[in-house]
Amino acid sequence: MGTPAEWLSVSVHPPGSNAIACGVLILDHERNALHIRLRDDLRVKDADIEEMLQYLSDDLQSQASEIGARDVIARIEQSWSHVFRVGRRHGFRFETSETIEHIFRRVISNSSLSESPFRSAEQVLAVARTLPVDTAVAAQALSALADPFVEARAIEAILMRDPTVAAHLLRLANSALYAFESEVRSVSHALMRVGTDKASLLIAALVARKAYSAPHCREVWNHSVDVADIAAQICRQVPSISESEVTLAALVHDIGRLAFLSSDEFLVFFRAAQTNGDYLVEAERSFCGVDHSEIGGMLLDSWHWPGDMVAAVRNHHSPDLSSTLSSQVLCLAEHVSGSDEHVPNLLAPAIAANLGIDIQNIVPPSMNVKSTVAQLRFAAAAA
């Protein structure tokens, strides 16, 4: 499938003239190497700029050999702002030298850099809002469970309004995870046995189950459960982070993907993007200007989820844009899960060091079958 890489378009902006696409820079992460492809037919009126173009490639390669391609790209992104500019990074799988030529042609022809997306983010969000998710009972229950002054009887009254939620809460309380002799027969008893944190997690799973129950969405659900399991393990190594809240956010961190999966137009677009080596996140951004993490954040915000949990979902692919540790946990959990949605996360070692955890201590979800999160896999298939 190729090695992880990123490409950036290069443009020149002569004073008093329109910007001109002049080439592409490719950062090969596996080798920390820089590949450069610039136009050799570009002519501008400014002699100084034309001379700079002639030496630009050699200069960048010289810098890359001295300090590494990653540092060169970072320096360019910080310092280039006037005559020469680079676009945002696009993750893809680098295979052969032909890949460079293919991307170069895309950049020069401007076929993939249009400022007018195929669809707007608002249109994708509108699709997301039609997902079969009922949040009314769940929102009240989650709010009540989070309030230490609310009595168990009041919580039971809320949960009893949704027989499915009540039934599955009893099912969890009577599962092999809780080796008690007495059988649980009431919601209040189940709450006492399971605890409010695990009850909240179950409720979130059941709220989302209809949205994820379609066969083509089941893979997203299983991945979300894996990430939730890993996130819970990370939180246990970082006592300052709320395990229950982060696990809830992890369980729905990819809910924005469901909106894209609901679009036949996007599925056709994505299949074409895959042939170009594009990652899922890049295909989504090319399709409508934002990716599933942003759509997910918008959707949860419209459901009035807590702001820090919304931020964690919105930034799980870009934790550097968020001040919450939850975003870092989700990003790291996504990395450990082996997700192939985006170029492999180079921030993972730094995040692990910042959180003070050892990734090697994380038990793979497939082996962690007795965890509370693992018990929730049935929720997506529940009738």
C-alpha cells in the first residue's frame, strides 16, 4: 500500500500578478526524505524571482540533507509567506517515482485544489442530522447520572421511559462481568451494581446503535469500540483524566464518518481517491472541505454534549489544535488501534511522553474481552 507521506503544493506570487502553481513538495515520512518536483517552463517578469526558482530545488535538497525533510517542511510552513507559499499538507501513500509525477500533474492542472468543494460541510452535516439516533432520553439520563445529588429513583424513572435501555442495563448487570449470586431484577439494582460511569457508557452505546447498525457501518462501530477500550486503558495511567468521559467521547469519535458513508456520491469519490493513494481524511476534505472529525464535532455540539468532549472528537486527528488532554488521548488511542484513516500519527511518541504513559502496557482490545467496553459490542446489533 506504499509508505506514509504528505504532499504540499508550491505556488509563486509575483508582485502585481496572479498566483501561479509551480510544483509540489513530498515528505516521505519513512525515510525522512524530501522529493521535489517544480515546473521547468515557468517564466515570470521579475528576474529575481525567476533566479530563485532556478535554485530553489537544490537549496531545499541541501537543507534536507543537513537537518532532515521534516524540519525543512516545518521551517517552510513557518517562514514562507510572501513570494513563495505552500499549501496545507495532504496525507497519502507514497509508492513510486510515478506518484510524484501524478501529484505534480494534479497540482499544476489545479484539478484537485479547487476552492469549491463537491459538497458543502453544511450539506454533509445535514445528512448527519438525519442519522437514526434518538438522544432525548439519553441526554436526560446522562445529565442525571453526572449529578451526584440526583437520587437513583429519579434516574430509574428516566431510564424506564426507554425499555431498550432498561433491558440492556439489566443484561449488563447480570452478565459474566459481574459474578454475583443474586439476579438483578430492577433498574435501580442494576445501577447500584454497574455504577453510574458504566451505565453512562452503556447508554451512549445504545443511543448510537441504530446509526451504526447497518452492515456497512459495523466496521466503524467495531473500530470505535476498540478506540474506546484503548482510551480507557490510557486514562487509567493518567489519573487526572476522567476515564468515563473520555471513553464516552471515544465511543462516538467517528460518528461523523456515518454521514459520509450515507452518501453514494462520496463513496464513488472515495474509491477514486484510493487509487491515488489518498487517505480517508484527505478524501473527505477534498469532497467537502472538512473531515469526519469536524462533522462529528458539529453534530455532538448540536446535541449539546459537553464542550470538552466535543473538542476531543473534533480534534482527534489534530490534537495540537486543542488544549484538552482528551484530544491527545483519543489521538493516541486512534494511533494504537492501527487506524488507517490518516497518515500515521507522528505526534504519538510526544503525546505518550506528555501523558507519561507506556504504550506497551496497553492490552489489545481483541485480548481484553472482559473489559466493560468489550461487553458493549452487542449494542450495534441489538434489536
